[in-house]
Amino acid sequence: MRVLGLMSGTSVDGVDAAVADLKFEGDVLRMGLVGHNTLPWPGSLRDRILAVLAPAAASAGEICRLDRDLGVALGDLAVATLAELDARAVEL
């Protein structure tokens, strides 16, 4: 099975993407890395992420807008990574 994983760490510097092939050989799960990509957060989005972290107070509206904008950025990275790696058969 081919999978795409996305992750952003606590440094809030960007998002990492990886595509891997997973398969069971008996009871052992084997992974083969197809490729990876990194997209830095745009400066304004990074500033907004940092602005809502505790102990800061954030409105529900800003958290909802940020959630949407993060989803768009993650989607953009996923599409760019799949295109760059020519990885059309991602199942998960």
C-alpha cells in the first residue's frame, strides 16, 4: 500500500511530506521510502499559528480561519508532493 504522510513539528517552520510503500512480509511490516518534500509555512501563516499558542487568547473565529488555511496549505503540499514524485497510486 502506498501512503502519504504529512507532519509539522513544534518549530512551526513548515510541513514535511513523505510517500512510502508499506507491505507485510509475514508478520513484519516493511517500508520503502518513495520520496519526501518540505514546504515552509508562509510568514503570515506562521505568525498566525504562533499567535494562537498558549498562553495567548484566540477567538473561535480565528481558530476556525486558521484551521481552514492550514488545511489548504497541507492539501497544496500533498498535491505538489504527489506531482513531484509522480506518485499517482497513493491509497492512504
